[in-house]
Amino acid sequence: MTLVRSLVVGLALLLAACAGNRPQAPLATTGPSANPVILISVDGLRADYLGRGITPTITAMAARGVTTPAMRPSFPSLTFPNHYTLVTGLRPDRHGIVNNNMDDPALGRFAMSIRTAVEDARWWNDGEPIWVTAEKAGIPTATMFWPGSETAVRGVRPRNWLPFDGKMPEAARVDQLLAWLDIQPRAGLATLYFDTVDHDGHSYGPDSLQVNAALAEVDRQVARLLAGLQARGIAANIVLVADHGMAQVADDRRVLLDQIIDPAKLTLVAGGAVAAINALPGHEAAVQAALLTRHPHMQCWAKAKIPAALHYGKHPRVPAIICAADVGWMIWPSAPKADPRRGPLAGMHGYDPAHPDMAAAFVAAGPAFRSGVVLPPFDNVDVHPLLLRLLGLPAIATDGDAARLQPALR
């Protein structure tokens, strides 16, 4: 860290201490779309990726606005749980999207690939996303592929939205968002989602040339967005975030559950960096005896014994046993069969949010933000209170703390 950056961090800490926990008044606006808020997610944008010198647009935004060395995701550091945390201010254990893959006795099975589940509001209704709050307050919204935006959460949909289409080019996503902003009354809140950085991080690893190429392309699309806003005379407050980071993994770093316990005695609800497990009836004692001890490269806990620092284990959808792999390792039910159509998995997330490889990027710039501010690391639950302030909406009781990002604002 340079001397100048160190001084900026110190100033940010001092300002945060001075701000304390005083209640903050909403920002003054001349209307809901005077300075629209645009929330951009770059899935898998690890915080240190921005130091690679290949994202000039985003780096310039950080220089004229606000950034941080690390925004900590919530546990588990997976895509759907953390996207919903960012827009609700609630940790996954409270908003109910506790994993990318879940079982619910009343609702059945949830996975990102199960469209009927993704579009069923009952999975999402434990939290209120920011677009629902905005629409209820009369602020039009537009969401581009944000998890949770494809259904009427608590009976309310975004004004404009599309069902997720992973094949839609990033340039087309930018063009669609700009087209939505041309509609009057203009959206006061819009979201945008890019997923290629995450995709290539999984396929090729976080240090690959492919990830760097994906970073450069996302940066070009952010530049196109900024140019489109400027051409329309829109002075937006832009908040660019990631849901998690990415760690290097390899085929020889696997924990195989069938070498520890008979797989016929359990249900593996989710696997990967974090395994979610329920014992089948009559096998509870055997599964607990086998798993609830330290294993090489894996630690398992009973639901009620998950470390408090992870803020996890109270929601009914959290299974009876949670196992966390060491960073860089994966938990598999058994050795997977080789698939010639796919190469080896090279990157994964889901690990302890405190690990540097899981740190997510955060950059904000616009009329509401100070210039050249580097905030100390913070949890991603603190983004939601910031969004409320930018929209001129009253505070809501969540897991976030508005004071932590207060030094970012003018």
C-alpha cells in the first residue's frame, strides 16, 4: 500500500469514527430520478483484480469516487445468497436464500437452473429487495438479471425486468438498460449484471488470461454505459459491486464424502466449497459421528454449532450439518467421472468470507459521493443502507450499518 493510499485509509477510519451511529437524514433529491442509482454487479470480481491495470474505466471511477481494499461477502460466499444480501441488507440466514441449492419441506428443491423455483416468490419473501421498497415508494425501477428480480417478491415486481438469459451479450445488457432509462418516468433505481468474469474464473482460474480478458471486456461495457448516460445528460450515482471473489482449485484437492461415510445414509443438499448435509432417518447418529470432527481440509458443524462469526445456522432451510472446505479445496460426494466435454474446474468460491480470496470489489461514484475516498473493509450487508440513502428512502432495520459507508457521501 502506498503512503498516499495509507493516508486515505486513515482518513476514512477517522471519519467513520466521527460519524459513529448517529441517524442519517435521507439525501435531498428533486425527484426520484434526479440522480438515478445504478447498481452494477460484476459476478466474481475479486477485489484485487482491480489492481491488474486492465480496468481503466472502473479504476478511474474509484479514483474520482469511493472504493475499498475488500468488501466481505456473507457466508456462504455464493452467487444467489450474496446478490440477495446486497439488495436486502440481510444475511442469507435471515433472507432465506441460504445457498445456490436448497431444500424446503413445503417448497421442494431450489437451484439456479430450476426456473419454477427461481420464479416462485415464496423462496424470496423472507427479505424485501431494494426495488420492491423503491416501487412501494413510487420510484420506478429496472432490473437486468439480478437474482430475485424475476418474481413478484411480496407481491411487487420491478417496473422493467427480463428473465435471465446467460447467452445475452454484455453489450446488449447495457443497451437494454439504457433503453429502459429512456422511458419516462425514468427509473430511479436500475441494476445491471455481468457474469463472464465469474464464468471464466471457474473454468480457467482467477489468475488466467481468460479472466483478464473478461475483466477488460466488462470494463469496456462499463465505459459504454457511462458514455450512454453522458449522452442522455443523466448524472447517475453508480455503485459497482461483486458478490464474492474466487480461489484457485484443482482436481487433486478434493474431500470425498464416500471415503468418510456411506453416502446411502445422507442427503447432500449442496456441495462444493461448502457442503450442506441432512442425515436420512435412522442414520443421524452415524452421520454425526463420522462428520462432526476435524477432517483433513474440511471442518463440519452441527447446525446449532456453526461459528458465530459466520452468522449462519438459524434459518429452517439450513440443513442439519454444514461442512466447510479449506480454501482451494472442494467437497464432493465421490470422485466425479471424467467428462471429455468439460475441462477441470479451476476456480471456486463459497469459502470463509474473511479469506482474502473471497474479498469482493466495491466502487461507487456520482454526484452523491466524495472523491478519492478509500473505505476500510466492510461487510456487504452495509451496501443496502447506502442504497436507501441514495434513493432518499428512510432507513430500514437490517443487518447493515449506515454509518460504515457514511464517510463515502458528500
